[in-house]
Amino acid sequence: MILLDPLARPVIGHRGDRAHAPESTLASFRQAVALGVDAIEFDLRVSRDGVLMVFHDGMLERTTDATGALADRTAAELGRVDAGANFTRDGGRSFPWRGRGATVSTFDAIVESLPRGCHSSSS
């Protein structure tokens, strides 16, 4: 396995393909896999109702249209948050992912949606 080979130089999609899609979203992970990464990296947080969520920050403001702590919301509430709201590639002149359905996903939804054989790791 390439990730365990000390001589290998694996390509890892840090929070997916976050240069081209909102980080830690299903869209970002799918793009990274399509580019041929050897693995994707993501962080896990726990929602108020105890569900594992794929999200980097403890707070929602930096990448979403919501405010407050992720841990204060249920998985269903987080599934309605626009995780593409603040994504920009041009310094804030445009927000191409706003309103396009990128949400905070559960760990289970991400795993079920990615191709089998895709490596995953949580930091």
C-alpha cells in the first residue's frame, strides 16, 4: 500500500480538492478522487446529536453561511448549512459555490459516496 511505503511520495487531497471546491465537502472529495489522489485527508467533528461530521473547524463561520459551533447543531441542521457560501478563488470577487448544494456532510455519507478502494484518513 502506497501510504505505508516509506519510499513512496503519495499525493494526498488535503480536505479534498480545496483549491477548486469548498473544503471538506463531497464535491471537493469527488474532485480529488477524479484527479487521482492516493488518499484524502479530512477532520471529524461530532454534532449535537452525536453524529460524526466531516468538517475542519469547530466553528462554522469561516467556510459556511452559518455561525456558531458545529457541536451546537444536529446533523440534520448541518445538512442544511451552505458549505460553499464562502468559497472563493479570486479573493472574494465571486463565490461560485454559493447556493449550489454543498453542505456539511456526515462521515457515513462521505464514505458511502466515494468509490470503493479510495483511501481515507482523519487527522
